[in-house]
Amino acid sequence: MDTRANRKAMTKADLSKWVKTEYVARVVPFLLGDDARPLRSATVPLEG
């Protein structure tokens, strides 16, 4: 995920492949909402 700490720790990484924190922020409310109640132990792949 594209954060300051990750940029500092992985200076040679290809930042274009990192998911933006805004994208994660859009998924979290869904996972916390009623529409996601049937989901259990799901993995949600996020790619940049």
C-alpha cells in the first residue's frame, strides 16, 4: 500500500503497482456494512 513508511522502507519499489490508501478506504466501509454480512474469512485483493 502506498504510504510514507512504505516509500521510505522500499525505495526501489515500483510505486505504480502499489494500491492507493484511498482505494482501501473505499472497500473498508463495505466490509463493515450489512451487505458484507455473508462474507466470512474473505480476501479482497486490491491492486494498484
